[in-house]
Amino acid sequence: MKKKHFSDRLFAEVEAKKSHVVVGLDPRPELMPLPVVEEACRGGGSNPASIARAIINFNGGVIDAVADIAVAVKCQIAFYERYGIEGLKAYSQTIRMAKESGLIVIGDVKRNDIGSTADAYALAHLGGNDGAAADFHVDALTVNPLFGADGVLPFVKRAAKNGCGVFILLSTSNATSGQVQELICNGRPLYSHLADLIGEWGGDYVGERGYSIAGAVVGATFPGRLESLRSVMPHTPFLIPGFGAQGGGVADVTAGFDRRGLGAVVNSSRGLIYAFRNEPYAGKYGEGAYKDAVRAATEDMRTGLWRCVRNRC
């Protein structure tokens, strides 16, 4: 049975859970609780297979802690690829665990190419009926728009066919993004032209709640830009990174939402999954209670965002 329209599913979850939170599953063994790593590596040393076991166990704990209060998880594939085949097995298992817990899964892979190559990437991550393995199938995928329509539309069309979504890089939260994204072209910054294109690429795929399956990645670290982009992209769902450890706060992201409190979800990775290392959670939870710290931090983010978005902080 074909899945419901992606953005309709996403915002139904937002309303059901009263949450805009996406938890970033970026596993870094040096930051994970030592007991989790030691248990997985006992007798095998810190080889890729042992680290992969630690990642699976850690991610499973995080998923259990947030499944009822987060809308989605976002898996940054780089933190899995670094451990080769074993790491990719952990990526696949994490996707499976998250789906089984009822969470929407976003694959942060930033893929891009043209024609049949782009469609092959889309098949790998968004699914299809050609017998390809389902190891990496997610609900939505991040896509790099550098190739233009040739590199984006294969993902959008595949997503539409399979009830999935794409989040296209638009205004990222990193410090040097302006070197490219703020280049002036015909009197306007490049990101402004790209906003027009994303609206065009997703225009035929708007769901019942008024949002397309073609979304945009818009960072929290430029709140004024977030507000201007929301005004010119009324049908584009936003995935907002840069919250927490990268400096974005609750008030910075509210401009990304519409008057119904929809239109965006907000990702935090380090600030949530390693909350046991940071105050105020470090003083209350030790490494052995990392799941309690994850849940407490996620709940604080959930309630803070929900309140602020509805009150237009």
C-alpha cells in the first residue's frame, strides 16, 4: 500500500505529538557513554564491527527515549560510513529501529548527480520496485541542488512515487556558507534564486496541508533570512538545523513556521544525544542514565519550541 503524502504525514505527527523536534543520530564513539562502548568492544577491541555494535546499542537507547516525543530522527551517514561496511550495517539497523518505533526517518546523505545516476541514488534511499535492496530506505532524503533540475527532479519524482520527501539544501547553518550561498546573481543572492527553483520543483506535489514533498534545509543561525524565505516559500516545508550546539535558539527558529505552527521541523544532534555531558543534565544524569538525559533534553526542546511557535516568540 502506498504511503500517505510525506508532508501530510510529517505534520500529522507534529500535531499528534505536539512536537517539532528532529533528533540527529550522529554517533561519535568518543562522545558516547563509556559503558556502552566498553560493553560492545569487550573482547574484540575497537575494530569497526565492535564500534558498529556500540552505535546500534547507543542509537537504540536514544530511539527508545524519544520515540513518543520526537517527530523524526535524522541520520547523518558520514558518521556511519567512516566505519566502512560495518558502519553502513549500523546505519541500516538504525533506520529499521527508528521505523519500528514509529518515527519518521530522514537520511542526511546530501546526494546529487544527474539522470540515471541520480535515480539510482534515489532508488537506493527512497525505494522502488526494481529489486534494489531496502537497506537504506528512509522517509526523506537531503539533496544537494548544485546540478540543477537534472540533479533534483529524479529524487523528487521518486519520492512522489513512494510516499517520501526530499529536503534540498538552501541556506545552511555553517559559518562559510555565504561564500557560495550569498553570491549576488542578477541583483539577488544565490539562495534567493534557489528558493524560487525549489518552489518550482515542488509545485506539483503539494499535499492537503498545503506543503510540498520538496522541502528545504534552512539553518537556524540566520533568523532574518529564515523569516524572508518563509514568506516567499509558502508551500515548502523547512528542515531547520543549527539548533543548540551550533548556536540557534528557540526564538531564532519561530519565523520558519506558518500561523498554524506548521511548515517546519527543527533538528538538534549533539545537544540532545550527548545531553548527559552538558548542564543542566550532566548534574542530574550520569553516563549510565544517558537515555534519561536524552529524554529530558528532548522534552525541554519540545515544550520550548511548541510554546514559542504558538506564541510567536
